[in-house]
Amino acid sequence: MEEKNCHNYYLGIDMGASKVRWGLFTKEGKCVDQTISNKEEKRGRGILATLTSWGRYKFLIEEEKRGESPLLINCTSKNLAGRIGIISIKKNQSEEIIKVLSEIIVFAKAIELSKHHYKIAAIGLAAPGPLDPLKGIIENPPNMAVNNLPIVGILEEKFEIPVFLLNDADAASLGEFWQGAAKGFQNIVMLMLGSGVGSGIVVNGKLARGRGKGGEWGHTSISRGLKRKNSRRCSCGHYDCLESYIGTNGLVQTYCEVFKKKKVNNPAEVAFWLIKGLKSKDPRWKTLLEIYASDLAEGVRNIICVHHPEIIILGGGISKLGQLLLKAFKKKLLSYNDKMMSSLDGVEIKLAKLEFPGVVGAAKYAIDEFESGKEDV
């Protein structure tokens, strides 16, 4: 039950393999300033939070109740100074993940204590899949050394705040739906083009995921319109998944095929090489872009046939190719002349707008789940 004259904050956390980002939001979507003034140190429930530097924040957080040594959190923020926190994960194992998430919540509670008439009502936690949002378990993500981590139960028992777990791509799609490129639309699909290919689906303004794990477009198969001699094995163990062509590793493999290379030492750099290469006279860079755009178009054609959304959003690291990618991809998509492509009419395709869509979406998910829970009472 809400306290009289008390307003709610919602904590959105987006957990990646190496960094965790978070922000506090009001129900209306305003991101709350995280600054705690030196002159207004707040002590309560065993928490001391002190601002020790400007701009690039270093917060000293001490939880006296546990009797542990003070924990140092380094936070940086580019466009949302004082509003979005970032912390690095040294070892993405269960113990480290619990520790880092606990530090963030402790700090958020310190902000809560520094604000009058506000409290943290719920937490939205976005994490890489596979995961079970209904049971609150992070199962076995390929880029995290965890196995069936019951993170929701652990955090709820420790902090007595409701925690809602969701896939990171779902969170990003909710963020773009709420405050980003898909704002104002009710039916959207978002593709996150990174080391993996995540996807999020919003239908009639609500996140759609079936029994909890649906909407994984990155792990559907594509044919490129022909029978391939050399199939690609996906990180999930299956062959010829969309991710194995339009994810980072897929782009790298196509690069190796075009440039006759055996391997690449820095896979994450290939997209940046492509941007620079397109300015050169080497035609292979244009070929690489066209093949990638064709694979992306093949996947999006399937998405349009199944969902017929109002808008499709492209996010993730590879989307940083920007208009170069968008122009080549749209050209390939419009080249389809089969009867089903009449569904393309009226479908908008845009690049993601938000810098931290996962944080925004995680907070939105916390709001929606918390509010729906209140209605059920």
C-alpha cells in the first residue's frame, strides 16, 4: 500500500555482460537526478551515500548492517549527466552479479532517502537470455557464467522490493515504444543487431512474448533464397539462424568470405571498418554491405509476414552504420516482388533513438507490472 502523500520511483536496470546501466524514473517517465549533495548526506537503514566528485561520479556506499567494507561505484553518463549510472562487471559470475546489483539498489535507496515523499515501488531488471521472466530466473546466457540464477527471489528477499525480470531486447523495445523512435505507435518489432540478435515485440501497446520466452526472431532460420553449401552454426547450437548472418559474428563471417580471410582478431570492429571501407575505392566493402543488407531484409520480410507491425526499429551496435545500412537494407526489402510484400505498405522502418533504451524499458516494465498488480488486488 502506498504511503500517504508519497510518490513512487521505479528503478530500471539493464544488465549486460560487462556493464550494468540503471536509472530512476517517475511513473510519467521522467528520469530522476541521481545526485546526492555533500551537504545533504542521508543516513538511514544502514546506508551512507556521499558524492565524492563531479560529472563522473564516484559514490562511496557503505552498508553498515552487513559490516562489509565500503563499496566504490564508478558511474559515467554522457547525455544524461547525473541521471543514468554505469558500472562495470569484472567477472560476470553469479556472486559478482548479485553484488553489483545489490550495490546499485543500495545506492538507489540512498537517493530515495535524500528525496522527500518518494519511495522505490518496483525494480525492472533487463538481462540477456535465455531467462524465465515468470520464475525470475536467469538461465544460461552464452556471455554470462551463470546457470539458473534465481535473481528475482534473491533481490526481493534482500531488499523487500518487487523485482520484475525481462529479456534485454524486450526492455529495449519497450524503451523505444515508451520514449524513443516508436513513441506513438501501438504495434512494433525491434531488432537488436549486436553480438546476438535480440528482438522485442509490442502488440496493442503490450509486450508480447507468449508463455514468457517467445519473440526470439534471432533464432529463426533464413534461407537467403537458396540452398547453401556451407551452413552457419549459431551460438544457440542450431544452424542458419538469423543471428548467424546479421549478428556481429555473422557480419564477421561474411567479411571473411568476401575478403578471403580465415579469422578476425577484433570482431566488434568490423562494423566500423565497413563505415571507413565504404569511403574507399575497394568494391568489396560495398559487396559486404549489400550481402548484409540482403540477409537483414530476408529476416525482416519474415517479421512483416508474421506480425505486420506499424514500425520496425533497428538497434544495437551494428545499427551504428546508420543511414548507410538503412538505405541499403530498404533497397533490398523493396526489391521483393512476391505477393506477400503488399504487407510492406505503410510499415515504417527507423533506427533506434535512445542512448539507453534498455534502462528506460526496464523501468517501464516495472511500472506496468507494478500497476497491474495493484489492479489485481
